[in-house]
Amino acid sequence: MPERTLISWTILMSGYAKHGPSTEALALFKEMLSTGDNHKTRLRPDSYVYAVVLRSCGEMRELGFGKGVHGQVLKKGEAFLDGFLENSLVNMYSSCGQLEDAVLIFDGIEKPGLVAWSSMLSAYVKNGFEKEGLSVFFDMVSKGIKLDAFVFSMVIKVCSNLEELNLGIQVHGLMVKKGFGKGSCLFLDNSLMDFYAKCKDLKGLRKVFDQLHEKDLVSWNTLIMGYVHNFYYFEALRNFRVLMHDICYCDDFTITSILKAISSLHDMGYGRQVHGYIVRTGLASNSYVMCSLLDMYIECIEHESWEQWEKVPLKVYAGLERGEANECIIIASMLKWCSLLSNLDAGKVFHSLANKLAVDSDPYVISALIDMYSKCGVPEAALRVFERVENPGTVTWSALISGLSWNGWFVEALTCFNKMQLNGIEANEFTLTSVILACVALGDLRKGRELHCKILKTCYESNVSIVNMLINLYSELSDHQQALKLCSLVSDAEISWNLLIQASLKANDYEMIHKLLGRIQSCFGYLEPISVCDIFRSCSSPVLLNMGMQAQAYMTKRGLLSHPTSGNGLIQMYSGCGQIAEADLVFESMPEKSSPCWTSIISAKVEHGHPSEALTLFNKMRRRNKLVDSSTLKSILKACSQMGRVDEARSLLMSMEVVYGVKPSEEHYSCVIEAFTRAGMLEELENFINEVVVDKNDTKIWNTLLSSARVIGNMDMAKFALEKLLEIDPNDCFANLMLGKVLVMFGKWKDASKMKTLGPNSSCIEVQNKIFEFVSDQKPSEEVLHKLGEIEREMEELGYVEDRNHLLHDAEEEEYDGASLGHTEMKAIAFGLLSLPHRTPVRVIKSVRMCGTCHHACKFMSTFVDRELVVKDNCTFHHFRDGKCSCRDSW
């Protein structure tokens, strides 16, 4: 141009300022100022030129140049400073991070308009002061400033960042009121969709999308990314299919989102289809798409058995176009692939490649190297990689601590964590979970509590992964009450219910398990089969039968009983409640019977006095090639003992290690001792103990001998067993009391007076979902006493004669003067007869062995009370029907 006017310069500078590069705009401004031979011919910038230059300064963060321009503007006087220039100054200072200067400029504007307010709102939001930005928006509304799409988009973005759903909904309402709703502005509707997605309101997201008159690819991408962000991966895939059907194309943003959904679902088949689309449409040249594809294959290989696809990541890697921007990501992904396959040789190749490409100092590559060497079982190499890092950050420290824990170097992991803290490096979620794992492995509750305090200080107390790891820590280290307190920190849907149930079961806190089940029902919490089994086991008591049946109904409704482990728990529950018929029915109806299920039903048959059925089941179990374990053999030896099959029991004991690979334990020896004793083969018993039993200082051996002596009424044998028990533990109160009674029988009154006594015992019964306890040293209600008297009178009328020939069976009970129905189980039975409907079985659980007198009385009562009486003492179940007991008077 022969002559360049101010307008020509301005148009060119404005073009560079708008489309870039901004450096050209600043260069043109300097050149323009230097044109002209003298003062008269030199061009003088107007306010618009200065505004364009200030915009370029903001884009480039050129604060110094911007201040220089500001100084030139001030020299020209206040009259020169118009609204457009003021807005540009606000924008320049805010873009350069000088928020205070931007506020000063804004406060100096006499009557700020929409542009000035918008610039101030944008200034706060860009600098991370979202709440202050909202205050600016509220001022705009209160002052009646006309709002445009830009203002609404900024405010919606603030609500997204702060996850202020309620406020965002109100802003949405205001938008509709101002005429910006229901598809009138596609840009704004896409912002609204993003807001609802980030606030986890998928109904709102879908509603906005469905109301759009026109949907561009950004709209579809926002919808799909919203579902992926909120873990609705199937919904994301469904909408992706609709997109491909309606529009027939997508871009790299769509593909990267859908590959993340596929990775999370581990759907290798669908991933391969997307891979085909990437190749056909030429997206294979996009490095970000290919990196996502690489991650997809690696994730699917990690979580599923895809042996035929293990080499695919290597092929994808070979086809990638290299570039400095994504080389670090690619190397890190391939190192992860090496760690998944434990392929140390390939890992070393990529380590060498990282050195060659000079990306071995990248934090993510370093972390991937440490992880690879750790997963390949070479923690020493991981340490060497770490030691070469000059200033390791959080990610690098986390990788090392996690790797050390992975290899069982728990002490070293804690040492590294301490060093990390001393160096002032903040721990992240992955660091803390690895350190908690180390504390659990070492059983270090004190260190775990110290770490818990650290977590509270660093504001990670509501992180789901960390809270669940803390629950695991306290559960494993016997502080389940503290584990339960942590549940309030996260929502019910995110709690690891399985850990809490296991912790409560470990602490024998069955009441807490039942409370947890109520919370699980309300939130539809996830339960593993082993936890279902644990819930049933917590109901394995005659007084908890109703609770167990309610649990069964809930598990059936949710379809959680199909797994053999769940069925095994149900068998144990019914057996523990004295319902052997129901346990049998559960076992027979199971489509798949695992080895533990066979063991449980065999044990139930033995415990409830059906030894022949137990032996029949054992033979069936062997024919089906089910695994026979220590518990199975213990039950079979017990069945042989009950049936008097001494030779069979001894033969099984001698052959079990050879035939079943199970080494005999004290429990197995005890069962054979019981068989000898019940058969009266005392000489053979003595030889067996001397020649076969390995550990003669085990109390179980002598307790079994004592129990058998009580069954056959052999005082000499009982005295011998008790003396052995007191040799092992002189403070055994039961043995002291029992020996005292035996000494009285032998006339040794002086020695008997030195023996210790036991405390009170109790019996419990459940009526209308409430448990009632009767304690030996407490007087029952008048109604119960009246019922006991009524029963005693009826028994006398029917010819009942009390049998007191049960000294050894009565050892645990207190002496009772008066009526013969004075013990706790009789009080509980009387209460049950008063409270339960006619013909409903009375189920009682007793804390000590049932005495012979009460046992005899219950057998007689069962002939006229027109219902089954069930008593579970600390030895066995007693099912009283028609004058007989399931224990066959041997307990």
C-alpha cells in the first residue's frame, strides 16, 4: 500500500489479535508508532487501537507491555478513556493474574455496562475466584444489568466447578425466563449439559439434550462424556450407537470418551470394532486417539483373560506416529503393559527407549518404570530408578511405596513414607492406601491410627478408597467399632459392606451384622457371596431363627442365593437354629453343591443326632470326587463314635493323611477317644493315648475324655481326666468345680472344699423378634413361676418320677432347693409356652451343659405339651419329641 492509514493498521492488528499470533499485533503496533518523518505525519493511535493491543497483551501475558500501554492511555487524559478501553484494561490485568489492578480499573468506571461487568465476572472466574464471581453475577441481577449468553455461560461454568446443583438450576430457570431456554442458543445449551453432567444430575442432562432442536457433534460429545464421567458406561455406549446411526461420524473427542467407557467395561470385542472404525476414518493418525486405544487394550488385558490379544498393544505401539507431545504417554502405557504381563525383558527394552528419547525424567515415565520393576518382582531395580530422581514428587513417591507394598516390603514402605513426609511432599490417595495396606500387613494398629490422624489433617477423610482401606485396617486389627464409625464419612452406596460384616463376625457382634443388613437393604448395597454366608452364620442360633429367615427372604429377592457359598451359609444357619429338615431341603435344592456344602450338611446331621445319614452322605460325596477336608473327617469320626464304630473310626484316623492328605489334629484324636470311651474299651483307650496321641498337653484331649466319662458315668475316668486338665491349667474353674464333686463322691470332703466354683449361667429364648434372657441367680416373673408350678403338677399327675442320678451332668449347674424345674432352661421353656402360639416349637439356647434332671424332665414334658422342645447347650442340640431326645441321652 502506498499509503497506510490508521484504519489499515488497525484492521491488520485486530486480525492478528483475534486469530493469532498475538506477537504480530504487538510488532505492528511498535512499527506503526515509528512511522512518519515528523510529529505531524506520525500516526496517533485511537482508543480502539489501544484496546486491540491490550487484548494481545492479555493473550500473551505481557504484563510489562500492557502497563506501558496503560501509561500512554493515562497521559492522554480521562476524556480519552472510553468504555471499550476500560473493559480491555480489566481483561488485560485479569489475564495477567493481576486481579487487584483489574478491580481498581472496574471500580473507577462511573457507569459500568454489560461488557464491563462481563469482563469483571470473567476476571474472577479465570483466576479461580468462583465464589467472588458469583457475587458479581448477583450484583448484575440486582442492578438490572441485561444478561447475555456469555454471562450465563460463565455462571454455569462456575456452578459446574463448585458442583452447586441447586444454584445452577436457579440460573437455568433465569435463562429460560430471559429467553435463552429450550434450544434457542446451542452454545449455552451445551454448557448447561456439561453443568448437569458434572453435578451428577443425569436426568437434567438428558432433559436438556432431548429439548434441543438441533444437535451438533459437541452436544453428542457432551452427553456421552457426561455418562462416562458418572460411570454410566452402558448408557454412553448406547448413545454412541445412536450417534453413529443418526450422524454416521464422530471426532477424536467422541472416540477417546467411548474408549474410556469400553476400558472400564473391559469389553474387548466392542473395543476391536471401534479400532476398526479408527483405521477406516483415518483417526489412526491422531496420537491422542491411538494412546486411548492403547490404554483400552491394556485395561482389557489387565482385567480379563485375553491371552490371544496380549501382543496387540505392541502392534498398536508399532503403528503409532511419534511426536514429542505424546511420547511420554506412549512409553508410560507400554511400561504398564509390561507390568501387567510381568514381562521384565520387554520392560527393560522400553526403559532403554525412554533413555534414548530423553523422556526418562518425565514423572509419569518414572512412575511407570518403578511400577513395572515392582510388578515384575524386582523392587531393587525400582529403588535404583527412584534414587536417580533429583526431586521426586508425589506421583513418584506413591509409585515406589505402592511397589514396595506389592512385594511385601512393608517395613521399607513405611520408612519411605516417613522420608516423604520429612521432605515436605504431600501424600495422595494412592500413597495413603498403600501405607494403610502396609500397616494391616504388619498388624501395626498404632501406626495405622497415626496415619488416620494424618488423613484427617490432609482432608482425605471422605475419600471413598481411603475410608474403605481404613475400615479394612480397623476390621483386621480387631477394632470393628472404629471401623463402623467411619461409615458416616461416605454414602451407604460407597461403603465396603463386606469388610464391615467380616469385622463384626470376627468380634462376634452379631447384633451389629443385623443392623448392617438393614442399611444394606435400604441402599441396595453390594454383597459378595462370602458376606452373604457370614450374615447367615450370624443367625446360627435357635433364638435368631426369625432373623435368619428374613435374611434368606431378602437374599432370595436379590438373587444372591445362587452361589454355592451363599447356600453353604444357609445350611449352617438352619443347622445352628436346630432346623435340620430345612437345612436338608436347602442342600437338596442346590443346583451346584460345592465341597463346603457337603461338609456343612454332614456336620449338621452329626450335630443333630443322625450319624447314619451323615455316613451315607459322606459316601456320596466321595463318589462325586468332592474335596474332603479336616472338618469333613472330624464330622465322620464323630458319627462313627455316636454309632459305636470304633474300628472304622480308628482305621479312618490312621489312613486320613495318606488317602485325603489331611494330617490328624487334636480334634480328630478326640473323636476317636470318644469312640473308645463310649464303647467301654478303656484298656484300648489307654494304649491309644500313650501310643498314638502326639500332644498330650492339649486340653481338648482330656476334655473329650471327661465328656465321655460323664456320658457313661465313670467316676475314676472323670477324676483322671480332671487331674490332667488341672495339671495343664490349675485355674480352670470348671475343672475345679467338677473335681470337687467327684472328690465328694470319694468321701474326700477336705480336698473338695478347696475347689473353686463357677459363676451364674443363663438361657435365652426369642419371642416376637425380641430375645429374653433368664439368669440363674435372678428370680423370674410371677407368670413364669405360676407356669412352672402348673407344669410340675401336671407331670406329677402323669406319674413323673425325678431322676437325680446325674452327678457328672449337673456339674455346671447351681444347687437348687425346691421344685425340680428351677434351672434357667426350664424358666425359658415355661416363658415360651406362655408366649408362643400353640404347636409352635420352643427353642432355647443355654450357656452351659444341660443337667440330667432337666434333660429327663424335658423328655417327659414333650409327651404332653403338644410341641417340639429344642435346647441348644454348649455340647449339642437336644430335640425333645414324644419322650425322646435326639442326643440319645449321650451329651
